[in-house]
Amino acid sequence: MKILAIETSCDDTCVALASQKGDNFLIEKEVISSQTKIHQKWGGVYPTAAKREHQKNIVPIIEKILKDEKEVKGFSFSEKKLAKIESLLAKDKLLKRRLLSFLKNKKKVKIDLIAVTKGPGLEPCLWVGVNTAKSLSYFWNVPIVGVNHIEAHILINFLKDEKILNIEKYMPAVCLVVSGGHTQLVLMKDLFDYQIIGETRDDAAGEAFDKTARVLGLSYPGGPAIEKLISEYRNIEMSKFRHFDISRCRDVEIRLPRPMIHSKNFDFSFSGLKTAVLYFFKKQPKKIQKSDTFKVCLAKEIQNAIVEVLVKKTIRAAEEFKVKSIILGGGVSANSSLRSAFKKEIIKNFYQMNFLVPETKLSTDNATMTAFAGYLRFKKFGKDNWKNLEADANLIIES
């Protein structure tokens, strides 16, 4: 089976071509067009700009991915179908122009399934991917399946070294999906059997990283910028402010709140942490604000606060629900301190607990996870009706 996958839930335009045979699942090609530099000046994703970039990039990327694929013999070009697609994309002139030109000049290639992220995410961005996938599905008469972005972040953990793992072996599991837009704890009882047991009441953990990094004068995205600053602390010239000596970071009187860490539920809240960082930073004299060592110490405390909350809540959920596995997903799961903290706590508190975390490159948004989740859904439930497939910015993960 060959699968074309499209992911446009946020600010990366991602397309992949995968092939499945038995327990083997191979990503033959993948292209990710990042918009990070475009959004850095805003310190976060600007939806209108993100949509425009998706419109510009998605068709050339698909063309590149499919360039050397074998054409299907006997496929007949249909003006009627082109007219239908033109109507479907009437409100999206840039995408319409590029996609119609592509379909007129590109013969149908051997594809057995199209998988596309339908939500959650930024709605303007999601629609670019969904409308593109629907058009290809209809014009080429290829089955289509819509993919839940949160589910894809979870399921990619069951693909290791191009082999599909025995998912049943790891069930039940507690899954922490944590990114710039999402922070959720999901109880996974079995494949496609989910229960949300906790989620953020305000800001996601990734957003807290982004906003606090901006306070420190660091670039977007904030999580990697903060982690990079901390890792490079040895190269920072020591400040004359001895109480901010980097070697004594633990002893510095910087203690940020750990929001809801002791609450009885499994919900999160990071807006208060963001505010606490801003107020604490503003209270410092200008000399200290400009001190690299002060910024490193504060960055370290920001990261510690977020990591401690995420780990504490997840570990407690694993204990309460007596699961076999803890699973991570989402962009923040690439954070090495978060991964290390989980490994440490699992070794300390559990016996024979499975800990699944994606490769770093698969933590952030990608079409590999869309292809894999789409394949598993198609195998279980069959295809979707392309006419009824819609983007849903607030799509929830459910059984």
C-alpha cells in the first residue's frame, strides 16, 4: 500500500509518501517546509501568514514528492472533475490556481490512500491541507482518511525502525501530548479507545516556553531556545553579580510557581507561570536584566517548573490508572530535560514500565505520523467520504 500524507495543522507544510507491506512501514520521501523564520518577529505563529505560506508551498511540495512515481495507465482526464474542484476552491484563489495547473499537467500516480490532518490546529491552515487532499482524492479517485493530529502524535510511537509494534502489548497507557498548542493527558485503553483525563485550562506548555523566552529576549520557538541557552552556559562570561553565578544556579533566589502540581485532578495551567516570569524579570535592575548569567538561571528555573509539573501529573496518572506504558508526543517532547526527568522517575517509581517517546525529528509536526495514523485508521475503519471531510480546529481525541 502507498500512502500520500499531508499535514498543515500549524506553521509547517509537511508532505510524505509512505509504503506499507505486512509489519513494515517505510517513509520513502518526506518534505517539511518550515515557517519558523517568518513567525519569529511575532514570537509565535501568525495564522494568516501561516495559511498564505501553506497555499504557496503545498502544491510544489506534492509535485516534488510525486515526481518520480510511476503513472497509472488508462487514467482519463476529466474536465467535469476539474470544474468541481474549481468550485470547491472558489474562496482560495491561490491554491485553486496552483492545484488546477498541477492536475492538468500531472498524470495520476500509484497511490492507494491519502491521509490528511483534519484537526485540531489553526483552522485557516488546516483547510489548505484538507481541501488539497479532498481535491486529489476526488480527481484521482483515491480513498481518503482524515487524521486527528493528537492521535497521530501518540501513534507514531508504535513505529520503530520501520516496523509496526504490537500495540496491544503496551496497553493500557497514559499519553502526554505537549506542544505549542496542546497539553493533554490521555488514557489510551486500547488502539482507538481514548479518554482525556487532563488538559490545560489556559496556555499550553509550549506556549509558556515561547512567551517566557520572549521575556528573556530569546528567539521563537521558545523551548529549543531556552534549552540551547542552558546547554551553552559554560561559555557565558561570569557576571560580577555573584549571587547570579551560574555555578550556583540552584541556590539563586529564583523560585517560580509550579501551577496545579498538587491539585487532585490531572489538569494543567501555565498562564500564571508566564505572568510570574514577566513580573519577576521586570522587578530586577536593568544591570541584572542584561546579565547573561541571570538569564540562564531564570531560563533554567522556567524549564524546571514546566518539566516538574508535566512529569508529576503524568506519573501520578500512571499510578492511578495502573498502566503498562507512558507515552510522550508533541513538539515539547523533544526537550531532553523532559525526557531525562521521565526516565529518572520511571526507574525510581515503576517496575517494567514501558516508556515510549518518538525520535526527536518525529516529536515536532511531520507527515510521517499522519501517514502512519492514517494507515492504522484506514485498516480499522475504512475510508472517509471526501465530500464530508472538514477541518475542525477544536477536534478532540475520542474513541
